[in-house]
Amino acid sequence: MDITFEHVTHVYGQKTPFEKKALNDVSLHIPSGSFTSIIGHTGSGKSTLVQHINGLLKPSAGRISVGDFVIDANQKKQDLKPLREKVGYVFQYPEHQLFEETIIKDVCFGPMNFGVSDSEATKRAEESLQLVGLPAAYWHRSPFDLSGGQMRRVAIAGVLAVRPQVIILDEPTAGLDPRGREEILSLFSDLHKRLNLTIIMVTHNMSDAAIYSDQVIAMDGGKPLLADTPEEVFSHVELLRKVGLDVPETMEFLSKLLKKAGKQQVVTAFTLDD
Ligand code: ADP
């Protein structure tokens, strides 16, 4: 599903003393099946941008298309259920939302919320738990007996069980150690390829953006500053640093490497930094 923003502006607290224009006339395109990373300094509008894709926020002006679903600033009330079914959202620390007595029940919750039958929800839950690599021996245990990394996998399985075509990841590796981070990112890279999912990831980590995505959007002051392949975006190291991004020294080197070699080789050859 292609995603398009046309002249989207978002103003928080409109007509109040706290009015803040968080997105300023944004036009951009996220092709179906891409892995897009959104980078940018804190407050540049990353979260505001992605929250428009599943209707968590409504534009103050402009329109957004997600496949054939259109959200227009001028439209009054709209049933967002068909959009939410297509666009899964993995919030920061998604494991904080686990609540059921068993893992399998927790993963069933999402699809059942969309009106799927008990047996179909169980089938999808089992399939999703397999996709995230949680062995069947755990499925009937409490999610609260798991390690942090495993809990995050269960929460991700809950989003996958709805069978979305697009997944939004808001800092998916926050709070994980380097090994946990690499595991989660490899999982999404694998899901992206196997299920042809469109992935949109908000990240502070430049290396992750460079290695895992095929498009990088660098936000600055509520607007995309650069939107291109990681090879191209990270060749503008000086500009990225100027807008407050912590681009490591190795980035120029990595960008050249990405240009020269297939990405797969780079993933295995390059040690992820923190
Ligand atoms: P980022 O995700 O890049 O850190 P955000 O999209 O969260 O940026 O924020 C963009 C701007 O909008 C910031 O100036 C932030 O302070 C402001 N903002 C974000 N959420 C709200 C809100 N709920 N109310 C008012 N201002 C907000």
C-alpha cells in the first residue's frame, strides 16, 4: 500500500496560547513494501508524522492516502477501523501494554478486537508467535514471566496477528541492549522480506536507519529535509549534523560501503554501534 502525504500541516492546541505547528506543509511518498526510517532531532515532528498514518492524529490541513483510504483535513467524522486493521502501530515499550493471563490470549486480543472469530484469532496468534520466534512451550504461560526482550516479541506478535500490511515502529529498540536491538531489527528486516510488509521506523540510531531501510526521511522543524535512499541521505553528513543529528564519524564510510556493496553484505560486515 502506497502512502502519500499531500501538503499536510498539523497544529497542536490550535487557537490556544500553546499553539504549536508540528508539521508544516509536508508532502512525501512511502512506496508500498518499502522499509522507511524517519530520523530527526527531538521535536522535529517524527512522531506527529507517523501518528497520521493510522489516524491517531488528524491533519489540520492537507490529506494523507494509505492505499485507497484517504484522510482529509476537511472531512468530518470517519470510521478508522479499516485503516487501523491495515496499519499496525508498535508503540515505544510495547510490552507495557501486555495484560492477559496467558501469552496466547494476549496475542488473540488484537484480531478479536477486529471481529475475528475465536478459532481464527488463535490460529493467527500461533502463527504470529512462530513468526517472532517464541517457542510453543511458552504460549500458555503468563507474559509477565518472560524476559524484557521476549515480552517485546509477544507485543509485536499481537500487532502481527491483525495481519496489517503496514507496520509503524516508534523507536523499537528503546531500552534494549545491543544484542536485543540487533535481534529485534533482524526480526523486522526478515518480516519485511517474508511478508512484504511496509515498515516505517522512527529511530535515533543512524546506523540502523542506514543498514535496514531502503528510504530515509530526515525531518527538521516539521518538514522533511531529505528523503531518499540511505546512501544519498547519509552522504549529506554536514547538513545532518547541522540540524542536530548525531551522525557518527563512520557514517561517511558506511554510506560509501552501502553504495558499493549489496546491503546484505554490509549488515554482516558492519558492527552496529550504540
Ligand atoms: P519528535 O517525535 O521528532 O520528537 P514530535 O512529533 O513529538 O517530535 O513533536 C513535534 C513538536 O510538536 C515539538 O515541538 C513538540 O513539543 C510538539 N508536540 C508534540 N506533541 C504535542 C502535544 N500533544 N501538544 C502540544 N505540542 C506537542
